[in-house]
Amino acid sequence: MVMIRINIAEAKTNLSKYMQKVVKGETILVCKRNVPVVEIRPVVPKTNMPRPIGLAKGLFQIPDEFYEPLPPDIVHSFYQKDL
């Protein structure tokens, strides 16, 4: 993977130019005295569509023990103040 490497002064001077490249998918590595300090990359857009319900239907079964009460020592550990 090839990244664009620039120094801080170059980033300040030509930020708009480099932002256009980032929007197109480029990644920019900003360096201070040739040491990388910041990576600028595009943000992955969120989808506006809601996730469908039931994507995992039939892939697993909830065992009957899941609905049974927890053992007293485990319940007690939830309320224990000393750690």
C-alpha cells in the first residue's frame, strides 16, 4: 500500500489539495522531521438502511439452562463491594 508522505508545513499549505485526495481514497501520512505523527484517511460512510431483523435465525439454539436462575455465589459476586 502506497501512502502519500508529507511534512507538517506542506499539510498546512495545501490542506485542501490533500483533502481532495483523501476523499478519493488516498491515505496521507503527515510527518514531523521525517517521523510519522498523523495518518489521514477517508471516513467510511454509514449506511442509512436499518439492519434486517433475523439475520442469525436458525444459526444457534438458546439452551434451556439459559433461563434458569444463576447459582447464589455468582449472584453474590454482582453485589460484592470488595474487589
